[in-house]
Amino acid sequence: MRVTWTRDEGVWRLVFLLDPEDGTTGSCSDGHPVELRTNSCHVHTGAGGGSPHPDLLALAAWTVVAPWTRRRVTFDRPVSPGFAEALRTGWGVDAGPVGEDARSGARLAVSYSGGADSMAVATMFPDAPFVHFQRVSHPRVPNRWTHYRAEVLADLARRAGRELHIVPSDLEFLLSRPRPGYPEHHAVTVGALLLADDLDLGGIAFGYELGSRWLGGDRYILRYTPDNPMWAAHGKWGRLFTAAGLPMVLPVGGVSEAVTMRVALESDLREHVRWCLRGSGDGPCGVCGKCLYKELIQAAVEGRPMRTGLTAESAPARSWQEPPPYGGQEMIEYGCARVPNIAETPFARAAEHLRATVESTRWLDHCYPPAVEEVPEPWRKQVAAFVGESIGLMTDDQARRVETWGTR
């Protein structure tokens, strides 16, 4: 794989050319298949991000081209030896040219999506700038996913009143299968990577929570995954970001979506929380699968009946009419144990299968201790203080619920 970055009037353009052994079909780090549609994309950084460190440009490119690269990657600028070594040990690819010194920075930025998990991170770090990556159309690829309301999410980010950097990009249209999306989940950071030197960034915080970090997420086998290849600090992506002087930080990596929902809704950013990708400026759509799932969690957190017009026969609810396992199963259990009218909702059959209780799901109200220890040292104390004051750590027995997840 050969990658080249060029910049013109505040827009970075990435072009990549496949080597003979590379392919147009591949899979991202969680095993999900992705198919390449075109070989260029654009990232609009405006006046900022004019001259990022070569490791940052290389990492930004790698989040895009990794699924299709087989043996080697040739960058258009020399990278540091540590960065090249992280690619070799993590992916088994040769990277070059090599010859640049490593970089570093001091500030933490929040990779900001507007959802409850992202908002909980923002609440933990009230002085951290937001970097919001906004999907825009690609000049060579038709947009057949027009219901995705990227402009609404960007507008909500503007209203949050925080230091904000919105970075529009068409890189999601590189994919033809399964739909527009990130080649690797980490491609959401491309804007932050290109701006990192200007903003003196030394870390980037994500909103990935307990289910995504430790319980496998909904694309893995549902089991305890301490070596999660995407989000473990010691995993291949963690080592690569650290080598680029921008370690990944998961401030809510040890807490459930119930906790991030509560933290977000109790914060001064409550009015700007938006997990729905389809809703207008007036609010979430209320009829997609994500809205249904998040309504279950919010109703459980608020101790009220669910409010939804969807039924068990609705398309977004079909997966919960079958026996488990379910994606995000820990939160389905949590919601089914707490929502008063669960028997009248699309989750009624799931509740019958799971037989969860408030007591059996109480562990999801607290933080898994190793997740705090995994936070890089410059920000660990602040996360630990917030957890201690507002959430609390799991007991040993509760932590074992995490560590035996999927084995019984």
C-alpha cells in the first residue's frame, strides 16, 4: 500500500495505491467485512492542521487503509522508528520510510459524537476541547444514505458551548459494503490527528464503555475480552496511538451505558445529548433500532415506563424476539429488570428469556476497577476522582461478573 497526503486551501487529500498483494475486500479489526469503493478522500481542517507530524499523518492514513493492506505500507514522509515498529508487531506489515523523531503533546481532546457515552466523557473532562468528525458527501460516490443527519449532530455540537473543532470529511464513502462507514473504528479520529500538533494534543478520549471495551461489543463473541484488539491500551491500536504520541483514553471504559446515560442526563450538557443518526433538529427519530435500545436504558435509569410507538412486530425490534445472546446483552438485562411496563414493550420476550433482576444487574451501576488503571497516567487521577465521587467501584464479586461474562 502506498499513501500520499496533499493539502490545498485547508483541505487534506489522501490518495492510496494498492500493491499487487493488497485487496479491495478485507475486514476491520473486529472482523467485520469491508469492501473498498474508491481510493481517495478529503479532510477539511481549515486554517488548522497545516503541518502535522509525519506519524500523525501516517496514523490517520492507517485508520483508512489497514483493512486492505497485506504486507507493507509506504508513506510519503518518514515516520519514527517506534511507529514503524508498532505497525510491524501489531499488523505484521513493513512500514517506511523511517527517519523521523517521535512527537508528544500535553492536552486531552474528546472525540465527540454527541451521544450519552461521549457526553459522559465530556462531563468528566469539562476543559477538554471537542473534535467532531462530520460526514459530508464524496465528489465521486453517490450518497445513498441520505437519512444520516450529520449536519444535525454538528449543529448540536456547536450549541454545547465548549471549545469545538468540527472536521468534515468524505472518508466514510470509501466503503461500498456494508454501507458508508469507517474502514476502521479509529478513523473517527482522523480530524483530531491532523489537528493534534496545533492543539498540543497528548491524548484522545473516546466514549467506549464497559460493553465495548471489556464485554466484547456486539460484533464479538459475547465474552470477557481483556485483550480487545481495538480498545485495550496494550492492544495493537493502543500501542500504535501511543507511538504517535496520542494515546487512546477510555474514561468511561469501566462503566455501563446505564452509568453514562445517568451522567450525561445529570450534566449541564443534557439538552445536547443525541444518539440518533436520523432525527431532525427537533429530536431523535424514535423509530430506529438505536432509539429503541437507548429508550430502554433511559427508562431504566429514570425508573419509568418506556415511551415508544414501536411494537414487537416492528423491524427494529425483531432481534429481541429471538432467544439470547443479544448485542449489548448486559444492558438489555439491566433494562428488562427495571422498566415497570417491560411486558408491554418490544423487549417482553427478551425479559422472559433473561429473567434478570435488579440485584443480578446491580454490578452495572459501578465501575470495573482495571478500567481506571488502564487510563494513561496524566488523566488517571481525574477519572479516579470522578468515579469515586459519582459512580463507585465494583466490589470483588461484581468485578467477577465482568470477568466471567459469557462463560455461564
